[in-house]
Amino acid sequence: MTMNAQILLASRPTGEATADNFRLVQTPVPEPADGQVLVRHHYLSLDPYMRGRMNDAKSYAQPQPLDSVMIGGTVGEVVASKHPGFAAGDKVVGMGGWQQYSLVDGGAAGMLRKVDTTHIPLSAYLGSVGMPGATAWYGLTQIIAPKAGETVVVSAASGAVGSVVGQLAKARGCRAVGLAGGPDKCRYVVEELGFDACIDYKAHGDLKSLLKALKEACPNGIDGYFENVGGLILDAVMLRMNAFGRIAFCGMIAGYDGVPIPMANPSLILVSRLKLEGFIVSEHMELWPQALKELGTMVATGKLKFRESVAQGIEQAPEAFIGLLKGRNFGKQLVKLI
Ligand SMILES: NC(=O)c1ccc[n+]([C@@H]2O[C@H](COP(=O)([O-])OP(=O)(O)OC[C@H]3O[C@@H](n4cnc5c(N)ncnc54)[C@H](OP(=O)(O)O)[C@@H]3O)[C@@H](O)[C@H]2O)c1
């Protein structure tokens, strides 16, 4: 009997997530019933939002139930199908969770989508041509809406979302400036991804120092800021925003372990007449086809570069996830399952 290794949420973290919050179990691989599709996952996506789902707290999404398979995006191959829309061998993207196989209702809207891997690698459908790419596209084009010549800053710039934000901004004729942790990530952001500058925020641990670095990297001020982190970085960027600047609130990973991260100087919103807007990409599905078309074309033609951190085997998922929350990933964090 073929077994399906699965990782369940065993307990809820207090503060940082630990490996003890997860449990590995083995269950038999199920047979598809009428209308169902059995998918073997090739890659599992690890994403910061999963940390929020581990809490039993009010949020924009329901908490992950205890003792259930951790939620997560997956790409893989159909191994058996009893749904007319799918056949064995189809490459698919879905929300299969932290497990090797998933059984999916082939007719359920948005649960499983066939993808073309002729010019785009399968794993990219979890990164630049998937949810993180769509997130970057939405926040940049719909909230920041930059004009050519403007300066766009993004935090967590070497990551799955941030790397796309800067490259899309460059493609629109903007000056793109990143913030990332450490010289290797910053070098990559400038030399490989083509940003104009990247600030190693770890080398600027106080507001004065970070602001000085931002002044050097953004001589004409900042028109758009794509926020992934929060805290000191946000406070420094706010001081450098131009009048009528736009800030897309995408994530605040510095606070995901539950420590509140206050904003030092909200009066700047008024003084600089800023627009601040938070968003959740899954609430804008109507724009995904447009976003994924642009991103897919850019990846297929080599105009959008990306990097992946790949953990091997489902049993490595908890440690890789904890590493993602501490910045140990370099690019999109994946788990290879096959
Ligand atoms: N709103 C939405 O719909 C939506 C959708 C997807 C993602 N997001 C958000 O987008 C952000 C980026 O996600 P991603 O998938 O692209 O992850 P990622 O950037 O690939 O990985 C997370 C990165 O965050 C940085 N980081 C972690 N802790 C930090 C801290 N305390 N201070 C500064 N930086 C820290 C680390 O990079 P460094 O080493 O450079 O610090 C780490 O590599 C997250 O906040 C995520 O929650 C939001």
C-alpha cells in the first residue's frame, strides 16, 4: 500500500513557532471517487501567512484547525482522475497542503488549475508566476500605481514577493530600491535582479543610520513603498516619503510572532498626504489572470528572474518554515517532495 506522509498542526505556538508545533503522520493514499482527482505533489510552498493561521486569533482568515494537515500551495502531477477535466499526467497547481498526495474535488472552483510547463518551470507557479507574484503585481500596480521616473522601495527585497515588486517597478521605468538582510542578499538584488540599490538593514540598526542610507539610495525621496516587514524599516521609510506617496501594506513579518509593532510617527500620513492601503491578494482573484499573464510572459522570456531555497523531503518542512520566518531562506522557500 502506498503511504501519504502528512504534516499536521499539533499545537499552537506561544511566541515563535517551533518544530514541536507539527506532527508527521503516515496514512494510506486514498482512491479518487467520482469527480475527484488524485495529485502527487512535486513541490510544497512555504509562506509567511501560515504563521498567522497557526494562531487561534481573529484575522482575515480562519485559524488552521488542530490535528489537520497544514494548509499550503502545491504543484504536482495528476496520478489518477475521475473528473473529465483532468487526466493522469496533467501538471497542476492547487492548495494540497503539507503532504505528498492530495485528493481534490475536480469541479470545485479555484481548487485545481492545469499549468503549462513548456516555458515556465513547475515550481515557478508557487513563486513568481503564482500567489507571491500576483501579490507583488497587485500591490505595485493597483495601490502604488507608479509612474515612470518615480522611486519605489520594497522591504524583504530578495524574497518571493519583494523580488518581483522591484523587477516590475524597473519594467515600468521606476527607480527600484530594496531592503534586505545581509550583503549577499543585497548583492543579489542589485546584480542579479537589476534593482538600482539595496540597503542591508541589518547594518543599520537605528533610525538615524537607516534614514541616512535611504537618503543616499533615494536622492529624490520615495513615491511608493511596498511594505513586507514593519517596525524600524517602516518608520525610516515614512520619513523619506514624498508628498502624495503611496504605501501598499502587504505584510508585517517583523510582528508575526505576536509582538506588537507600533508606528513611530503616524502624523507623517497627514503631513506628507500619504495613501496607506492594506490588501489580501486572495480577495482580488479577478485580477490574477492579468497579473499571471504578465508575470508568465516575463519569466518565459527571461525578463523576470527568481531564486529558490529548496528543502528536501516533507519531514524538512517544519524547519524550513521556521527558517523562512527568521530570514534563512534566500528567495522563494519550497519543499521538494519527489
Ligand atoms: N497581503 C497578501 O496577500 C500577502 C501575500 C503573500 C505574502 N504576503 C507577505 O509578503 C511578505 C513577503 O512574503 P514572501 O513570501 O515573499 O516571503 P520572503 O520574503 O520570501 O521571506 C520572508 C523574508 O522576510 C524577511 N524577514 C523576516 N523577518 C524579518 C524581520 N524581523 N525584519 C525584516 N525582515 C524580516 C527575511 O528576509 P531578510 O533576510 O531580507 O530579512 C525573509 O527572508 C510577508 O510579510 C508576507 O506575509 C502578503
